[in-house]
Amino acid sequence: MKGVFPLDKFRSLPTPFYYYDTDVLRNTLAAIHRETIKYPNYAVHYAMKANVNPKLLSVIRESGLGADCVSGGEIHAAIRAGFSADKIVFAGVGKADWEINLALEHGIFCFNVESVPELEVINELAAAQNKVAKVAFRINPDVGAHTHANITTGLAENKFGISMEDMDRVVDTALEMKNVKFIGLHFHIGSQIMDMGDFIALCNRVNELQDKLEARCILVEHINVGGGLGIDYAHPNRQAVPNFKDYFATYAGQLKLRPYQTLHFELGRSVVGQCGSLISKVLYVKQGTKKKFAILDAGMTELIRPALYQAYHKIENLTSDDVVQAYDVVGPVCETSDVFGKAIDLNKVRRGDLIAIRSAGAYGEAMVSGYNCRKLPQSYTSAELI
Ligand code: LLP
């Protein structure tokens, strides 16, 4: 089954471009709302890194989510889009001084701190601004996620977070500092996680660490379990909205949240992934010695996920219903890895056909590059093309 797209409108637009179905986005946000309203002490922050297109940000902000930022640029984008500063969390292993200062000036909700040297700098910069920075520690829970090695983050070997063994020492250090207030623990084990068992493993670890802290009479108000819920790349139409019900219910059932605590989430891909498609035109169909190539005007510069992670995205020929043939679908960039998919079944492809690369709303436009001096793609929403 192919997606439904406004083809007449597409034909007059210069390709390649990103197309966002705002109905899918709104349905997704409504599902998040429906599921989280059951748990009054849950707070969801949108992980800005997935997509900072202002047209999407305004819809996401209207739905009441907070923002999870990893750079000063993302803090600017969040504020510009109207996210309230007291719902912004700021993560990242390498926060620059200007970024910390910016976050302090805006009075963001919380810094997710990844090391003692970073904590010291935040304390110093907060003192200079005569402020107290609220901090959570990102603890590396040493929990593996069943996902691509490049997007798993919670293993001891990854660069992220503070090790469990160091937690007590780091908490003690923070408690002695005047210009930081220790308010929570932060975790994130990886992205595109479909197996709820991985989240259960995280919950078990959080429960252990909480018990350990409480034994030392240290109470934290906030637990942040990051993001990571995956989407169904194989069936963007059948499962346009991810399974938020099971996701939040897993945490409700497994994480021993104390009554005075808030549980925070940082969801990126599951919010915007399915609403976006990269729309491209076929430049040439080339018969190689062993196979046929469909050469598109979009490449790894517009969507790098297949080249970088061997990620699968469903590809559809929107303008043909002819007999299905197998093609290697490739981009124009001078790199062997500039391939969207090999031996992909498509309705017979001709020059000028419009191709949709689906489930590209997350980490698509946000990771665009100008390599080969290529023009950055435009974006359109379904609301704009009515
Ligand atoms: N919180 C933290 C601390 C993170 O590092 C991430 C993603 C998220 C939240 C949001 O995770 P999500 O809900 O989107 O899974 N470019 C890669 C994904 C990198 C994810 C990085 N961290 C990709 O295209 O698959």
C-alpha cells in the first residue's frame, strides 16, 4: 500500500523536498496526550535534534510538550518556537560556555550533566550570573539496546554519561556546590528501540540506583528516562502512530516512581518520524551489467540515514502503477554509499517519476548537508499544499 500524497501539487514543486503530513503529526501528538494524561506525573519533552523545522515545532509546542535540546542553537530554536524555558532540558557531553550561559539566561528547567568537569563549569558560570542551575546527572546505566550500534548510547563503552560507580561521588560533589541544585537522574539507552524489554532493563537499573540513593537519604524529584521509542519503518501507513500505549504502560508498570517524583521523557523519532517523506524525482534509469539503477535527484545529502546506518526506508514510485521491477535506488552524490536501497521493488520507473522515501520525518531534514555544494531542500506541509 502506497501513501496518499497531493501529486498535482507535487508536480509543480522543485525537487527534492521534504513533505510533512500535519494530520499524521497531530494524530501522533494526540496519542501521546491520550496516553500520558493517565499518568499525571509524566512530562514529555520533544527531542529537538530529530527535526527543528519551525513548521513542525509550532504544532508540537501547541500540544504542550516541553523541549529537549542538545545545543545553544536548539535552545534558540525552541525559544523562538515558543516553548517555555521552564520546560527545556539541556543535554550533551560537550556544552560550550556560551551555551551554558544562554541556558542560564533563559532559566531553563534543567541541565543534564554528563561529567564532573562540566558540573564545575556550570557552577562557576551560574555563580557569575548570580543564579542556581538545576542539574540532573546523566547516568550511564550499562544497558544495551537492540538497535544499530551507532545509535545505542547506554553501554559502559559509550562516551555518554557518568558511570554508575561514580554516581555517589558526583552527587556528593554537587551537594557541596553553591550554584547548582541537584534535582534528578537522567538516562537514555539508545534510539529506534522496538523491544519493550530494553526499557524494562532500564527501569530495573533505575530502581536499583534509586534504592541506593535513598539508603543514603538522598531524594530526587525528577527521573528522566530519555527517548528511544522506535517506529515501524516497514509499514509507515499501517502503523503511522507508534505504540505509545505500551511504551508508557511499561514505565508505569516497571519503574518504581515515588509519589513526589515526576517522570520525564525525551521523545524524538516517535513524534515526527512517520509524518515526513523525502520527495524526489528520477533523473535517469540506468541499466548496469547486473542490475537497474534508479538515479534520483535526492541523495545522502538530503537523507543520510541509509548511508550512515544502513537504515531501511520504504521507497515508493508515486507516479507509476506499472509492473514491479527491482532497482538499486541511488543518489547523485559522488560517494559509493549514496544508496537509498538495493534491489527495491518499484512500479516501473521512468525519468521524471516522483519517488517518496517514507518515514523520513526524524533525523532527515535535521541531518541535511551541503556536501558537493548541493542546495538545501525546501519543505512543505500538507496544510500548506491544500
Ligand atoms: N535523549 C537523548 C539524550 C538522546 O541522545 C536522544 C537521541 C533522544 C533523547 C531522542 O531519541 P529518540 O526518541 O529520537 O530515539 N541520527 C540517528 C539517531 C540519533 C539519536 C541520538 N539521540 C538516526 O537517524 O537514527
